[in-house]
Amino acid sequence: MKKKIVLYVLMLLSVAGASAQGDTPNARQARRIFDTAYERVFGQQGSALTYDVNIVGLYKTHGNITFKGKKQRFSDERVDTWNDGKTAYMAFRKKKTVEIHEANSDKKDKYSGKFKFSLDDFDYSIASDPEGLMIKLKQKKGAKGTIKEVKALVAQKTYAPIRLRIKVAFFWTTVKISNFKSGGITDDVFAFPKEKYAKGWKFVDKR
């Protein structure tokens, strides 16, 4: 389960709500800057990033994610995925199996429905940090989401994401972000290269 959390946090943020504002100047500034950073990652221009994950020192992994609207491209040491907005392809290296799913189906993974939440479930605050700006999201009382707290470090001037600390249930996950790019993402990035998997791979259609 730990292997799934960060991927779904990053992906499901893109469908979370982003409208309410806090009622103090600090909260309003925090939400405004967070929304700007959010738009740089999940806006229609698309984005790409490399992440390194550390879950309480017990599990570490890294990978690459590209977003553009409903389209996604993901790669780590275990699987390569392409989602063109209609169909999702998941190529599992060890099993040499490609699973085909509907793009928005929770059947792609049994954990995918467990991390949905709304950005309006949090109180926001912001403070200066030696590396940039630290935005803190703390879950409001009564909110039912799995994510309890987020600490998002963004660049001072561009608001590009640098690091996330995410509290899910009772443990913290640290996500370091590098090679961040916003814009210039072409649709061919999300097209499944079927010819690459023509020999020696099994296709399983789960649509």
C-alpha cells in the first residue's frame, strides 16, 4: 500500500477542488500561492517532474510523472503507464504484462479510490523558508479525507514545487521534486508505444 500513496496523492490532487479561501490575510496569501503552484503543475499547459520518495525511512522510490489535463504518463522501477484521456496502459516489467483500462476507472488499482479528497478540506498558512516559501495545509475538523496534513515547499518567485511532506493516517511521506517543467508538453508523450511491446508481452484487457 505504501508504494501507491504518493502516486495517487500527486494524481488525485489534479481532480481536487480549488475554490475556497481562508479568512485571514496569511491564509488568503497561502491559498493564492498554493493555487498558483497547483496551476503550474495541473494546468492545461501540462507539466513534468521527477520525484524521490521517502516514507518514514522504511521505503524509498523514485520516478517520473507527466500531466496534461486528463492525460498522464508515469514511470518508476516497477511499471510504465500511458493514459491518453480515454485509455490507460500499464506495462509491468517483471511480469511482462500490459494491462488495458478505461482512463478513469478505479479498477486500475484497488487503492485508487481511497485517496480522493478536496483541497477545501484544509486550513492554509504560509511562512518564509531558507529554500523558498512553506505552505502548510492542515485538515479541518470534521473532514474525512485520508490526507491529514501537507507541507509544500515552493520556489520564492516562480512557485515551482520543491518538496512535499504528506501525512497520511499516522505516517509522513517526503517527496522531493526535481527537473520540474511547466508547459511545452506535447500529446505524443501520452501515446502508448504498442510496437515496443509487440513481442514477448502479454496484453490483458480489463475495460
